[in-house]
Amino acid sequence: MSRPHTYRLLAALLYAVILASCGQPMPPTGGPRDSLPPVLLKAEPGDSSTRFQGNRITLTFDEYIQLDNPFEKLVYSPVPKVKPEAEGRLKNVVIRIKDTLEENTTYSIDFDDAIRDINENNPLRGFRYVFSTGQQIDTDSLVGRVFYAESGKTDSLLQVILHPSEKDSAVAKRRPRYATRTRADGSFAFRFLAPGSYHVFALKDADGGLKYDQESETFGFLDSSIRTNGDPVTLLAFVAEAEKPRKPTGGGAQPAARNREDRRLRFSTNLEGDRQDLLGDLVLQFENRLVSLDTARFALTDTSYRPLTGYRLELDSTARKLTLSHRWTPGTRYRIITRKDFARDTLGFQTLRNDTLRFETKRETDYGNLSIRVTGLDTTLHPVLLIYKEETLEKAQPLSLTRYRFPLFRPGEFGIRILYDRNRNGRWDTGDYWRRLQPERVVLRKQKLNIRAGWDNELEINLTEKAN
């Protein structure tokens, strides 16, 4: 084979390989996902500037950004009379100041996580811009935590505010000097404060005015003023007076599934599959408010329909929930007889004939035994053990001994709290700022209680351990 012919053959093979590779294109491999937040390249005026003048601040970042909910997330200190305008545009954040700035004052703007990149929404967390109209930046601080007094829990929706005024009414009538938000763990931190003493308050602000002008607002206070750069402080938040529920009007809407000719009075119960809890009451829940109730036409009986005694009936304030309290016998069948004209509601529905509700109580083996051992007990603090199933109180036990035993306890997972019952009435009591009365404190414990049916369950509580 001649050399030119060999070259032509090799060229044809190379061309075929190229065509084959072009017919099966490989997908491009993308680079790693961007997980970095925006980086500040320049600030005009510069961060921590002194002798600040003007009304405009421009922050330039290394990538295109967005400003997430600036009206809610940006915190300005001292608190302005008119909030500045904040806008994210391309790679810039522009702040336009609407107030007249005070002389010799340090200002800060806390952005929280409002600054985010456009592509991956990565937040720039904890970014703060600071400047002073004087010759120096104030550097004092004040830190602490806020707990809900009744539950021991924390929240990121509370505001902490500082007032320099000594007047009690200042928190209700004036905007605070400084304000910040709590984090999820209840902690808060003021930085770049002017040195001095401040009155510290916590507030869940209903109307955005940063004033305690409604007793239905969540509120907390320290008993006296505190100086900057001191030890961390703790505030207990409470509601002095719950918002009064509206009085029910009428009986509510008729259920859509009901036949319009059906005039029977209906109710539901809290039975668990026709089984009654040994530790609780039986509740009859009516669709509408009752306007008449004849308890003489109600009977609790055994399976032979012999009437039983020793039970109590109670209708609640809404006139829709009827509670039957009785000392139940384990593993026993019962009957409830509701006779004609037993009850009538606001829509005219009534018991048209005698009716029977059949149910059986649970057995002791459906429950667990609970033994509790208490250490570090200080009875002068009047501690009360509170056991919760989610937000429902399961058990309240004043602690004066080191051991307790409950032979019947519902199975499940429970939370543990400790109430320090100042007035020894067995329940949590709220506070009153105007009477200088702090709420009673409830400490939320990290440990959980898991009860298994048919088992001996143990719980040990050391009251000297840090709980939250």
C-alpha cells in the first residue's frame, strides 16, 4: 500500500471517530452550587464613619442582591421618628434617612438576614452598619434573654426596648430610645449604646408603636434601671389581661350535611373509640348553644340500666360543652340515657326521643406507673411540677417531698416544667407592671418524660441543674 493511500485511510478513520463523538454529546457539568453570602465591597460613607453628615448611605456588594422585607427586618438605633427608606437595586443597598440626625450620636442599622443574593437567596447574616454624627463611636452594650413566664419558652417575635426616662408612664406614652429583636433562643444584644442607665422592657407590639398601651399585649420589665456594660439580664414576658372573648351570638351556622327536616339535637364526645379515660371527664360537645337543659332527664347507668349516683354535670360558659365527672371503675361498661326534651339549642334542635350512649372504661393495663425522684429541692421557693402533653396540662404536683408515685399515668411523651408558685395557690399567676408585680416564673426543662403502658416508668428531676 502506498504512503499517500495510508495517509488517506488514517484521515478517514479519524474523521469517523470525530463524527461518532459529535453524535453523542455529553451534558455539561455545572460548577458547585453558590452557598456564599454577598460580600460588602464598599460603603459610602464608610462603615463606622464619624462626623457623619447627609441623608444617604450606599452599600455596594460583590454580586446582585435583593433586600428581603426591609420594613420589618431592618432595626434602626436610636429609634427614629420616621423610618428611613431602604431599597435594594442591582448590587447596591441604598438607605435614605428621613429624620434630622442628632448631634454627637452613634447610629446603627441592623440588617438581620435581609440582604440576600439574587441567584441562590443566600443571606448575609448579622450585618450591621454604624456611624456617628460626633467624633467617636459609642461602644457600650447590654445583653440578656427573654422568657415567656407562663411556659418558660422563648420567641423571636419580641422587641426589647430601652428607655432612659425614670417615669413609669414613659413606656406607655413615648417611643423608646433603643429597640432590638430577640433571637429564637430569647437572647438579645444592644451594641453601640451611649453610656448610661436604662429601663429595660420586652414587648410583643400589636400596633407597631413600640409602646405598652394595651394590657392584652405581651410585656416584660426589670424592676429597676440598669447600667450599660453590666451583667446579662433576664426578663419574664406575660400578658396582664387576656383579651376578653366575644360573647357568642346566636348558635352558629347549621352544619351543611344536616337534612333541613332533621330537628334532632346532636353532640360529639371525647371518647376514644367508645372508651372512656379513667383519669378524665366525659365531655358532650353540642353544635350550638343550649338554651334549655333538664338534668333530671339525664342518667348514667350500668349495663342493666340501673341508675348510678355520685356523678356531676356541668355546662360551661359557652353553653355548648357539658362535662360529666365521675369516679370511673376500670374495664366497666356504662350507659348514658338522654330522654326526650333533655335539651334544646338556639336553632330549635332538641332531643326528640330517648337515646342511649354506650361506652366502656379503659383498663389499668392501658396505663403506665410513674415514679418520680426529686433532688436539689428548696421548699422555700414553692416549686410545682407541671407535666404537659404538648400544650395541655396533664399533671400539676406541688413538690415538698423527694419521691412521688402515680400508679396510673396516660402513655405518651410529655414535657416538663417547674412553676415557682410565689403565692402557693397551685397555679401560675401573671404580672402587673403598674403595681410593680412580676409574674411567677415557669422554667422549661429540656428533659422529656416517656410513659409506656404496662411499664414502671421513672423520672428523676434535679432542680439545681440548668434547665433552659
